[in-house]
Amino acid sequence: MKLDFKLSTVAASLAVIGGVALASSQLMAATPLAGTNISNIATASYVDNTNTPRTVTSNEVTTAVAQVGSFTLVNDRSATTTPSGKVEMHHVLTNTGNGTDTFTLQLNNKSGGTFDFESGKFAVYLDKNLDGVPDDAVNLATANTAVELKSGESAGLIVVATTPNTATAGQMDQLELVATATQQTLYVSGQGTKSNTDTVTITAGAVVSLTKAASINSAKVGDEIEYTLTFKNTGNATATNVAIFDILPTNVTYVTNSARYSGSTVALTDIETDTDNYQFNLAKKTLLLNIPELAANKTATLKFKVIVNDTQLNTVDNTAYVDPNGKPSDPSDPTKPNVPLEIGDAVPPTTSTPDGPQPSNESKVPVVSVHKGAINDTSTSAFTDSETPAGSGDDEIVLSGQKDGVPIVFGGSTTADGNKIVVHNSGNSVDTYNLTVDRDALAHFAGTDKLPEGTLITILKSDGATPITDTNGDKHYDTGPIQPGQHAEFVIRVTLPNGSTHTVGYSFLVNSTSIATSTVDTLKLATGPITANSVDLVNKETGDPEKGTGTGTNTPVQDKTTPPGTPITYDATIKNNGNVPDNYVITVPNVPTDWKVEIFEKDSSGNCTTTKATNSGNIQNGSEKSFCVTITPPPGTPAGTEKDIKVEIKSPSTGTSDFIVYQVEVAEQRGLTFTPDRQGQVAPGGTVEYVHTLTNTGNVVEGAAAVKADAAKTGYEYDLQLEWTSTMTDVNTSIYVDLNGNGQADTSELITGTTPAALNASLKTLLETSGGTTPADKGLSPNESIQIIVKVQTPATATAGEKDTTILTFTPTGTGAPGAVSITDLTTINLGQVRLSKTQALATACGTVPANTAFVTSNIKAKPGECVYYRVTAVNDGNQNATAVKISDMVPSYTTYVANSIKPTTGTTEPTTTSKEVRYDVGTLTPAATATLEFAVKVDQ
């Protein structure tokens, strides 16, 4: 029987968004991850009739840990804001179970408030990197989207709400954020759903909010983290005596005089006695900044640095606080004005109140909907660039008779199609579309030129007067949310510089880019020259010609090969071919599951640095800048796997963009293990069987003829060769492949043949027909194991004390073959022979011993908190007494001994706090007699 130890991937029908990985360490008592194998082998020692000490080993038993679900959602929040004000409340969702899980989110307007949030005026957004800023404009409470988190992972959730303009000071309302696990069967009843309540109170005065962002997503000891605290007054009045304070966790050290205020290069001093209103108290590990006044609608920042100094905690968890109005100068007289906080006042509140200190988002630094959109010139048909225009539209607008100095207006027609700019959502989910302008002239309009430098292009709403805005915070102007099956109309106003006359005209392209999928559709406009702001993302490897020039295509520009878990690096060079300096956001969409793609800066010599890049920084027009793209396949990826990795760049100022595609092929990484060595005793003329496990730890199939993947590549499956030697004269040694996994040598499982070629052919036939293998996947697949049984029959003429050593070796063949693996079985002739076997059984209710029929030698599965009972049996198969017999076993990792479970109750020794050994001192074992040691362990939780 083959054993496949690969963890399966949970498939989801929803579009799934990943979380932020947090470093964790698997301690002995920690809940083991789902799929963890708990295995052990028992041993027995005794003295035979010749007064010789002997040791025998049992078969190996394995228990796989099952998945259980658990998660947390923290915390309830309180906030204040003004009428028609926007407020943000930060939460953290953490998967505390032992396997990957997905979660859906709801945001409910609770009853009982003194005002009501309007429908569509509140949403919850994902904050993957916990920097306090939504990652995108996808409302997780309404989109068909789930959040996927691995065990130990966390993701930030930001509730954003806008209060009605009819609300008055002192009124309040509440929102309830509800998270529900999609795999409810993994949870104890009632534990698969959790909620937080956010309370919003209206004020007519100042409203100060605070967010916290870290400069890196993960760190090691000695790394520097720069925190940015961003605080803003969104209220209608100036805030006075505002205090920002932060109590640093124990695993970081503050960098002296590292604080900077609102972009200033001048350091704030840490001492209390100066006049910069900032101080850091080393004893309290607390920093405090007092701001005498913060005007309405003003935003400011405080930056400071820390050094990670310890690994005892898995993450650097930190929350800052803002106190909006200081403290009373005289608590007995509330009419007296407040005064600034002192360092002793910088204490996190035990409860959240609207007027008290408010927390920032928590910073943690470790360790499919159908979307389809179009932009065209008709309101009656949602055709895209790749579809045939319908109705009166033709996907272009051409104007005539325009005058120099007079703004040119596209769209806005109240009657006929053909002069409308319409963005359609023909999908089944709400979507928002970035509207950008590609200023390159269109060859479609013969004789047209680019818009001249200085041309002003303004995209307006359908009234022709109100400019569109960036509604989702991604630095691009957009349509705002458009419901499924609906459309929105827009107007584009082009103001040319004086003197921009042309006999033919100018042309440009309007791009509509889906926020959900980044799919781009276009509308062609003819009305004047355009400044050629373009960019080219190319590959410039040393010694190779430049690749990927021009518009990006999905054809890889370069392919490289690397083994699983080993990074491979490509060059990515951004060439600014535009007319003005520009910067580009660098993204890697659709990274394959568990693959890792990182972008790093290069130094002046062209070498890769450790500085990660998400933006190119400013690149002068006509210049270029190079980066390193490092791609790492996950461990265990099958050989021959090919993945195309797309790197995209886009300018947030001009909208120019390009992409490039690299191909990675996973190389062979071959490996085998063959365990364990065994020893036993047998009477003259008797037989003994030894069970071993042969495991393929590589990423190619072993034990079958090579199969070519295509005409250009060699295959990834190889024959295995075996040989064995036995030292005892006239001994008969046979090798079996345990097809049915019963731990016994069956006739149909015997490797037959009299020559090495025949033996190898017999092994190949057995591997190709063993359980769990299909004809299309012959041999020993990656991560599969199979039991090999060595049967030794001694000659009747053997004498007591004589030994046989059998060595069985498997040798891989083919290119890149790993080393041969072998085991050694030692068989000793004696007249008092003891054999040892071990079985196991699952007990979901600890304390209840399973029935005898439940004990098996095969693998079982147990959840954390469940118990496994072990039964080790020693049998004297000889014709003489075996004396000083001792049966020993060990409590395996990831488990804890169940007190008082050992049997029998006399002659046995339970584990102690310093030893995990379980022992049964049997004493003398007469011929044909048996002795059984039984005990139980509980899987850690």
C-alpha cells in the first residue's frame, strides 16, 4: 500500500484573497498542523537461553493529525466623527486553527442607535499588510470574496463608514462585523462565527484618527523597522492638546533620536526638557508627542525607528494611541481648560470611549466573481474592444470644427449615441473602473498627431461639470462603484495650449481598467496631439540581447530552471520613453499558490540588494532603472512544472504601463529514504519477517521506465534496481512489496527472478500495480511510501548464537540519480526467540479503551485533543525460556502521555517529567507465552 503524505489544497468556489503570514515556531506542546504524522517504533530487550542480551524492534505505526478550526476576530471599536464624516475602525482576523481556512464577512447596521447609517455608506476592506490602509476598493461584505488564511496567519479588516449629514452631535449608531468560517464541519458548534461591534458617536468638534504602518512586512533580529504614525483631524474644529503615544513591545529597542515630524529631516530629541513637545522614556519604553493644535482637515505624520532584539515573541505587535484633547488641568473644576499629557498619562485605556484615547490599527511585523466591463460610445450595448460594435456605436468619437483655445468636449450627448462616453458593468458583481488616458496618437485615425505638451485633460461626470475622483484610494481616478448590468456616462474635456492648430486633428485613447481584474477596455477619441508618455519594461541579462521590447505580450521573454525551494533571479529594466520624468508602481499579479516572487533594487554595480521595491522611484525621461525579480518555487513542486510569472508596471501620474513575462521550469530534485534497520531472533530452521519503509522524498516518479514529457525533454520517471546479500550459509532470503499494506509477506507480493535483470523487472511490475497507483502514474510517486518486507528463513543446521546479516539496497537510475539507500537486518539463531509487534487504535473520547478489533498496524488519523492507544506484544517463539524481558516504548512528539493508562499495572513504569520512556519489566517469558504493554497518548492541542 502506498502512503501519500502531501497536504491537499482546499478548493473554494469563491474568489479567495490571501492574508499576511506571521512567523511561528512549532514547539513540542503546540497544536500540530493538519497532516502532521505522529510515528514511532517500540523496542524490547531480553536475555536468551545462552545468557546473551538481545534487542528486537516492532513495526512502525503512524497517526496523521486531522484539521480542526479556530479563529479570532478583535476588537470592538469606538470612534467619533462629524455629520457626513468618514470614520475608519480597524480589526484583525487570525486563523488560530491548525490548517488553512477561508472566511466570509458581513457588516450589519445594528438597531437601537439614535441615527442610522445609510445603505451603501459603510464597507469593510482588506488590509493584508496591516499598515492601516485598505489594499483596494473591494468591499468584502458585499463582494463574492473570501479571505484565505493559513494556520497562524492574520489579516487586517478596516470598517469604513460615512455618517448621514442629518446626524446631530451626541447621536450614535453601531455596526456589527461578522466573520464566518466556510468549513463549519471543522468547528465546535457555535465557534465558527465571531463578531465585533463598532460604535460611532457624532460630534460637532474635532475628530482625530490615527493609523500605523511599518516599513517592512517581516523582520529578523537586528533588523530596523521604521514606523509611520499618520494622524488627521477630519472634524469641523481645531483639536487642541492632541497627544500621540506609543508603548513599545519588549522585543524591540528604540533607535535614539530617530523621530521625525511630518517629513522633516530634523530629528526630534528624546529628552523631556526641550521645546519640541516630543520625548521618549526609556524605562517605560514609551514615546509621547504633544501637538498644541491640529487644524480641521489637517494631516500630519510621526516617524520613528526600532531595532528587533528578540525572537521569543513570534511577531512585533504594536498599537499606538491618540488622545484628542489632553487632560483636565483641575479635575475638580471642569470649567478650566485641559493641559497636555505627561509621560505618566500615556496609558492604554481599559475600555474604548468616544472621548478617551483611541487606538490605531494593530501593526504586526513577523516573522470569483465574474467581472466584465467595457467603455464605448453607446448606452445601449456593452461591447468591448474584442467584440463587434452594436447599435449606433462604433467604439470611437470623432469631432470636427473645433477652434484653437476653445475647450473640446467629448460625450455628454443627451440624445444620439456615438457622442457618449459610457462605462458598462456587464458582470454579476459591483465593480469600479479606473479611467485613464493613453496619450499616444492612434494609427486608426490617419494623419493625427499626439496632443501637444501642456494639454489639460479633465474627466467629468455626466453633468459635464463635476470632475471624477479616486473613490478607492489607489491613486487613480475612477467611475465609483457600478452595479451589475448598469452603466455610467462621463464627459472628457480637452484644453489645448494656445497655438495648437492642426489641419487634421489629434487623437488619444481612454482606458477603463477593472479594479477587480485589471482588465482594460478602450475608447478611441480623435481631437489633437498627445505627448508620448510611454514606458518599456524589458529584460537585460548580462551578455544577452535586450528582450521584451515594445508592448508587453504573454509570451515569456526568458525561461530558467531551478529546483524546488531555490530562488532564481531575472532582470527587469524599466525604460522611461516618455517626455517627462515618471515613476511606476511595480506589481506581480496572480502569483501561483505558495510560490514567492519578490522585487529588489539593484546597486550601482548592477548587483541585487536586499531592499524590496514596490515603486520604481523617479526615472528621468530617456533614462532607465534595473531591478531584480526573484522567483522561488515551493518545496515539493513536481519536476517539469512550468509557470509564467507576469510583472506589471504602471505610472500613477500618466497611466502608462507595460508588463513582461518570465517562465520558470522546476528542475528535478531526486531523493529516496529506506528505513529502519531491524534485528530479531529465530530458532534453527525458523523464519522472521522485517518490515521497512521506502519513501520517495523527491519531486519525480521513481521505479518506472522514463516517460517523455514532450519531444524536446527527457522524462521524469526512473527504474529502481535492487540487490541484497546475506552472510549465513544456506539461509534463504526473500523480498516482498507489501501491496495491500497488511505488514505481512503474501505470495503475490514476492519479487521473483534468478538474475539481476529479472529481479529488477519483477520489482518494476509490482510498483506499477501497487495500491494507489494508476497506469498513467506508475512507480513510486513524489511523497509516496511503500512497505518492503524482508523474509529470512534460517537453515535447520544453524547453531545457537550464529548470526545472519542481510543488506538490501535500492539504487536509483538515470540522470541526476540520488545515492543508493539500504537497510541492514540482523538475525540471530537462538533457542529462546522473542518477537515484538505493535498496533494502535483511535479513541475520540480519552479514557475509553478501544475494542480489540480497533487495533491495527496501518495508519490512522487523530484530531488534536483525541487519544491514540498503543499495544506492544512480545511473543516467545522459541523452545527455551527468555529471561529479563523488557518492553520499552517512547511517547512520540506532538503527544502527551495519558496518566494511568499503562497496562498491566504491575511491572510497568510510566513516563516522568524528564523521561518519555514507557517500560514493562516482564521478567521470564516461557515458550509460546506472550506479554503485552498498553498505554495511551493525547494529541497536543
